Amino acid sequence: MEINEHQIKLSGKANVISGLTNGKSYDLTIGDVSVRKIEEVDNDNGTYNRVAHLKISELSEVNIISEKEIIKSKKKTTTQSQILRFVIESAWEGLGNGMEKEDFYKKEMSGIINDYKSLRGIDN
């Protein structure tokens, strides 16, 4: 089978500085968006569409462009540990293999801690 179309599907949310108008069209630029899944959807004609699922987060940089202004997103202020938790939880969505999110987080954090100890020669 051959690919008919490459598509994207957006999900998630970001905080914006000001409100938008219902029914109005805007242009977007998005930075720091992650691909969470690639899906192949059969078209029942010998082709398929490859759909990349993109996740916008409160860490993403979103610019909403109208005729008169650019409305910027308000990136959430976070600590390094919050960013690491977000990254691990993002990985869980694609790699969790049926594990509960918190169990996956603890397993990944234990691995990171053990790798760091090994790198620095720490025994306990």
C-alpha cells in the first residue's frame, strides 16, 4: 500500500494572554509541540493516510495571528522537575504499555536516579 496523504491532528491546550472571538479565523504558529503517535488509517482503496498526532502543552509557544495583532501564549513558568515530570508523562502516553501513569513515572525516575548515581560514582 502507498501513502495517500500525510496529515496532522492537533490536541492539547495553551494559555493565551487575551481572548479570541468566536467565529473568527486566525493563523497559528506553534513551537515546542511533540508528536505523540503516528497512525496509519486505511482508505479502503489500496492507500492509507499517515496521521501524526501533535500535542500542544502549557510549555508550547503558540502565536495566534489576526489581521491587527499577534496574540502570544503565556508559557507556564515551571521548574526543571516539573518539566521532567511533563516529559515522562508524555512518554507514558506512547510507551506506558498498560501501566498506571504514576507507576510509569516512578519507574522512569528510579532509572534516571540510578543512571545519575552510576555516572557520578555514588554508591547508595
